[in-house]
Amino acid sequence: MDKSILEKRIHDKAEERADKYFEEISEFFYQHEELVANGQEGLVLKPISENKSINFRSPYCDDESLFNSQDTLSKYTNWQDIRKELVEKYEKEETDNILNKLDSINYLLEGK
């Protein structure tokens, strides 16, 4: 297997894990009905400018609620920085996992 292919697969797997992290946070708001903005209800951030409040989550996918998309979350938070750190952390974990498996295979093949 080519090194660049392996590196890409590790990176892709790490990005999938970071995306899953976002989905788990986002899903939390859907699982708790009292937090989802339906009209005036739901958890909102206090006005940040122009008296505009931001919902944490909304049943309408095309609005500006924080956890409706990673793009919207990135617009109002440092999510991209956190996501980058998560991807780097997960790349290291995935690499370590592969190396441990290779060590185990090597141990079995050499019989030591």
C-alpha cells in the first residue's frame, strides 16, 4: 500500500470522527424537545448584535441555528479550530492503532 494512500485514509477516518462529534452534539438538541427552537421556545443565545438571537437548533434546516450545520456553527464560534485539533488528535490515534496492529502481526509472524 502506498504511503500517501494510507495517510489519506487515516486523514479521512479522522475527519469522519470529527464530523461524528458534531453530529452527536447536534443530535443532543433534537433529542431534547425543549431545547429545539419552535417559534419562541427553545434554547437561544442572547442577542449579540442588532437584537438578533441565535437558536441552538431548529427543525428548519435552512435557518441560522448554531447546530443545524457546521458552517453556521463556524460562523459564530471557533468550531473550525476545534475541528482541526480533533482531526489532528484522531489522526494520531488512528496511526497509533494501525502501528499497534502491525506490531501484533509482526509478533505473530516472527514468533517472538
